Amino acid sequence: MSTENALLTILIDRINNDTLVLPTLPEVAIKVRQAADNNDVNLMQMADVIAHDPALTARMIKVANSAIMGRSVKVSNLHQAVTRIGLRQIKNIATAMAMEQLFVSNNELIKGYMGKAWQKTLIVASHSIALMEFYLKNNKQNSLNRDSITLASLIYNIGVLPILTEAERHPEVFANPSFLAHAIQKLSGKIGGSIMKAWEFPDEFVDVAQNWADASHRPEQVSYIDFIRIGAILEGTLQVSDKSAALQVYINKGIIPSMQLFTSDEYHAMVDDIKEMFC
């Protein structure tokens, strides 16, 4: 049996037996989510939880000053940022901003793969979040919201992490990038869904991580998966033979007004602002 096939067999067996080592949610994200679920928590207490992580603190200030928060007056400290974002949105947005902590490795080769995966994720997320902003302007009566798309767009590809971690034990496979891409395509959805369940995330996030790349999964109603898929098509992560035809599906569904959106200055400014939020 080749090294590639052996690794694929190991991964499949561990998935089926629930023995694959899954990444754990960053500690600060756990604390934020626990605090957010406490009906008695206030904004000051939430800021105190976030303040224990300087990197997350800086990111939350960037989010508060971004275009998606729609404010021109800049905030300069964490308490102002948390107040602007609000308790309802803080749970998902803070969790989303902590996701980068998972895309790290002491192995230089794995580190490179994870770094590339994270950069692709950020581009997809920037498009997905920008698209949601434009959609919400014209579709105010729906259950979709910016904090959920922010989190969904940063966890959609989470299933690659255990594959890369397992592959670290079989360095020979990195001589064959096409095999690794095949393993990720074949298994990352199921693994991603398992991670979301292990983290006890709501079903909408399980759905995104598990099904975003599954062409047979076609939600009838507008869903977060639609926005992730559009972002992935634009970035090139989701490869299609005809990009215009693939995007036309979402014009027909009422998510994209027209192809002209993607060439507009307003759209590019929004995407750039969101990218800056992640820097």
C-alpha cells in the first residue's frame, strides 16, 4: 500500500471510529462564549474576558472600526469596541477572530500549508461578509446576520486541520501535493462537521463546515453556505468550469443583484476594509 493510500485509510478509519484528534476551541473563545451565554453578563464583564488576550483585543477594536459596523467615528479601546459591537454579536465575532490561533504548527512544512489555507480562508471570508452586507441592505426581513457569516466564513474550512496534523506524521505525502488536495477534498467536510459538533456549535455552522463544498447539497432558502460558496468561487478555492454560469445561480436566487456588483468601487472598498479587519 502506498504512503498516500495508507494515510487516507488511517484518516477514514479514525473518522468512522471517532478517534481522529480534533482541534479544540481556543481558550479565550470558550470563555467568551460561556460569558455570552450568561444572561447576567454585561458589556464591562465581557470586555474583561476579552482583555486577557491582547491579540483578540486588537482585533475586536479593528472590527468595531470596520465598515461592517457602519460607523465613521473610530473607537480607541476595548470597552468602546465591545459597546459598539454589542453583546448579541460579540459571541460569534470574538470566536471568529480567535480562529487564526488554530492554524499554527511547529513543523515548518505544515506551518506553510496552514498559512496558505488561512490566507485563502481570509479572502473567501472577505467576499462572503461583503456580500452579506450588500444582501442585508436590500433584504432586511430575514434570519441571516453579519456575526454568523463572520464566524461561518472563518470555520468553513476547519476540516483541513486534522488532515494536515495527521499528515505531519507521514512527511512523504507532501512530495505529492495533488494527493493532499484529494484527501482534503474527500474528507475535510465530514471532519469539519465533526469539529463543529464537538464544539457544540449550532446546526447552521455544522451545515457550513460539512456541506459547503458538496455540490449535491443545494439549500432551497438563502443560507450562509451560499455566501461561502460565492466567496470560494471568486477566490478560486471552489473550482468551476464556468465562473459566470456558477455565479448566475446566485443572481437567480436573489443573492447577487448582477455581475456588475463585483466590479463596483463600493464592493471593492468593502472587501478591502474587511481584509484590513483581519490583518
